[in-house]
Amino acid sequence: MELDGVRLSVADLRGAPPLLPWKEFAKWIGMGEDEQIVWGWIRNGYLPRYKIGTHVMVNVALLNRQLLEQEVLL
């Protein structure tokens, strides 16, 4: 999966918790300085999210599944 020139793969998500706060996810994938780009990906539906109260989390488990399915199709 490629988002604005950043390539995410299943290997990048290995060992990840099922949910991560979106800012922590941005740091984890090396986009900490550009965290607003990650927020845009979430807002536009490119990254799966899960909301707990007022907290927006990236659904890493679902993202991992989507990446696996995408690799099978390639």
C-alpha cells in the first residue's frame, strides 16, 4: 500500500498492537514530523480507524489484513 510516497507493507506492521493512537502510529511508521499527513489519511479513509470516546486509534490489525489481501492479489 502506498500513501503519498510512503510504502507500507505487512513486514512494517510485524509485532504491532491491534490498535495504536494515531499519533503513535505516525511515529511508528516514521511520519512523526508529518503526523498531519497521517491524520489526513485517516480522515480520507485510507487508514482504518477505531474511535474510543474522543480518542482516534489506527486499527492496525485491520490494516495488516488489508495489506495481506492486497499482496495475495498482486
